[in-house]
Amino acid sequence: MSETILNAEHVTKRFTDKVALDDVSVAVPEGKVYGLLGPNGAGKTTLIRIINHITAPDEGRVEFMGHTLTQDDVAHIGYLPEERGLYKKMKVGEQAMFFARLKGLSRTDAKRELQTWFERLDISDWWDKKVEELSKGMAQKVQFIITVLHRPKLLIFDEPFSGFDPINAQLLKDEIIKLKNEGATVIFSTHNMNSVEEICDNITLISGGHNILTGNVDELRRRYFGNRYELTFTDADHRALMEKLLPVASEFEIREADPQGRNVLAFRLNDGATVRDILGIANTESLIAGFRESIASMNDIFIRAVKADQSK
């Protein structure tokens, strides 16, 4: 079982008449990718700024590696904010060296590490060009490198794939996974669910400044859509099949036939019913081509959880 590298307990933060965080608690396991999720304005960035000692909580506390977080701990945290900025008139390599030296690397080590990373992210040809000549994606690659260069124990990426094309977004996802495999812990903040299933081990979903969902990604996907299945079939009228299944199933959703003429019926198994009940009925009413448990996507979970919270 992983140790907890970062523990935020009952954190509350107010700005004049707005409560940005309301009794939020987060426990980030060491060596994992932790998704900090939520719609825009949910409070994610405020929590990240507290972790980075940019601002302080009004209530609650944050522990890092077993002790109360201090300014000195920030040296062991790499932070890529959503609002990014580089000095436009400086050369790319010169600026990267400047930040590397600020993070404590010697000139020799900085040059070696930077050249390695520039090659990995395919931007070596831009070393002597000015930052203002970079595309948004290229500039983000430079800032990603600056963030991870000193191999911090905790990495925090706030919307890291914003503005990237699919190929470069995948490149960055692969690098984040490599960093995790090399021992780094990653907090990945986003309101976009497309990448969460690929790289996150655990998540906390924040809405309206408070926790509404926390857990392991795979477990949440199974739990949230518990007792849901998909039946692929042919040689049956779906209305007649659904009518026969009513005693044991509900919440039906029929999908159009595929090129082979097969239909898919999604449904929830009623309490007390079994998969054997479903298959027994379906086998007498249709030709079964497939049957599987339906696992929720993180996008489904995100939408349902946020809507449920907003309706309270």
C-alpha cells in the first residue's frame, strides 16, 4: 500500500464573500497519478496554490511527507500552472538554463539534462531561437521540461494538455506515465475527462468548492454503474425483448444495429435478479452475440456527480 505524500485536511479558503474551498480533504498516495477534477471555478486552482505555498488556507492544514507543509518544501514540488509565461525576447535554451540554475542544478548538469529532454520532446532545433517564435504547443513543451527538470518528489500539472494537438498530448501523457514509473507522484488537475482514464490512478472530484467524489478510478467506474450490463443480440424485436426482461431489468437503452445487424441493449439489473436470469430470458427471445458488464466512463461519472451536487 502506498504511503501518503500529501495530505490536505479540512481546507477552507474564502475570498471576500466567496468560499473557494469548503472543508476540502485530499490524500495523495506516493508514486501515483492523482486526478484533481472539477468544472471551471470549482476550487482546484485555489487548492493547488495552497499546496505551492502561494496562498494560505483560512482553516485546515496541509502535510507534505509527514510534516506540516513549509516554504522549504516547495523546492521538492514541480508546478506547471494553467497560466503559463516565458520571457519572449530570450532564447529558448538560455531561458531553460536560467530556470534550471534557479532550481539548483549546476551549469553542466543543467545543460546535459536539458539537451536530453529537448531531444525526448523533439524540440532540439529550437534551442537558439527566441521564445516569441515558438508556437503555443512548443512553449508548453519548454515549460513542461522546466517543471520536471530537477526531478521533484511531487509534480503538479494544471490543465497540461490545453492547446496541444492529439499527437503531442499523447507524447506528454506518455512522459507523465514514465515519470510516475520512475518514482514521481503527480497531481493532474483538469476539467476535461478524456485523459483521466488513461493516466490517473485515483481522483478527487471538486464541485462548488467541496469534495463530491473520491476514490480509485477503476473502482469508481465499476461502483458508479453497478449492476449495469450490455447485451448484443440478433433475431429479435428489441421492444419485445425489453418487455420480457422487465421483471429482472430496468433503465433500458437500445443502440442501433451495427453493420452485422446486431443490436445492443444496455440496462440495469434489478436488485435480487441475477445475470443468469437475464441470459435465460434473452436466450429464448433472441440469438445472443455478446454480453458484458458496462463500465462507466469518467466523463459519465463527472457529469452525473456534478449534476447531482448542483441539484441539492
